[in-house]
Amino acid sequence: MTHLLHTGQTAPFFQALNQQQTAISLSDFVGKNLVLYFYPKDDTPGCTLEAQQFTALADAFATLNTAVVGISQDDCASHQAFIDKYQLNVQLLADTDGSICQNYGVWQEVEKDGVKKWKIVRSTFIIDPQGQLASVEYSVNPDGHAQTVLERIQHMNR
């Protein structure tokens, strides 16, 4: 049974390596907003679209004291190749053992065409400067999602 998170909870701690093999953890973002988005796989159509849209809005997020970090189970080398190929301006963390995906409830059993399998369900968490979950969204549509998240943070900052 997958344990889903809810708005108002303390964000689960995480630590993982980014595309440059630098350890990044939740505590690195204390005092700023963090958009933590989980996606299934580097260099696939929906994941590329989502990452490109977050990249296009990177300056707007930065203006709002907000970091954007993507997480998948791809390794650091895959993340760096993905970033290089599309000139992405987001950090990508390698959750190669799947523990962060488990802690955030995004590793879920899904059924498609009568076949059940486990996979990362595209999900986004907005973590406030105090480490609380300000927004929790599972099963997001990648197209336009970055803009929706930006608007949510603009609303939070009012």
C-alpha cells in the first residue's frame, strides 16, 4: 500500500546526488521554497516537456525565492546527458534505490490495458521555507504544469 502525503505535513527528508554527483538534501533549501517534482524517465516526451517548461520559467521561480528540483530513478550520468541535450536549467536528483520515491508516495502500482506494474507517478510537491508541504499533487499532466506551479507559489507569497 502506497502512503500518500498531504498538504501541511512536514516534508520527508531526502538526500541524493545531482547530475554533477553533488549531494543535495532537503536541508539545503531551508529559507526558500522548493518545487520537488518527480518524473518517470529522462529524455521521454512528457518528461522532456515538463523539464523544458520548468527551465523556461527558471528566472520567474528564482525571483520568488524558489528552487526547482526534479527526481527520477535515472542515474547521474543520464541526468547530465538529459540536461546537456536540452539545455535544461533544473537540478536533477538520482534516486537510484527508489527510497525518496517511496517516502513521497510516488512509487505506485498502476494498471494499463489490464497489466499492473509499479512506476513513478508524475507528482509535484511545493515545500515552504520551513520545510512544510504547501502543495501536494499526484498524477499531474506535464504540459502547462510548470506555469500552474509558478502561479501557486505567486499566490502563496501574497
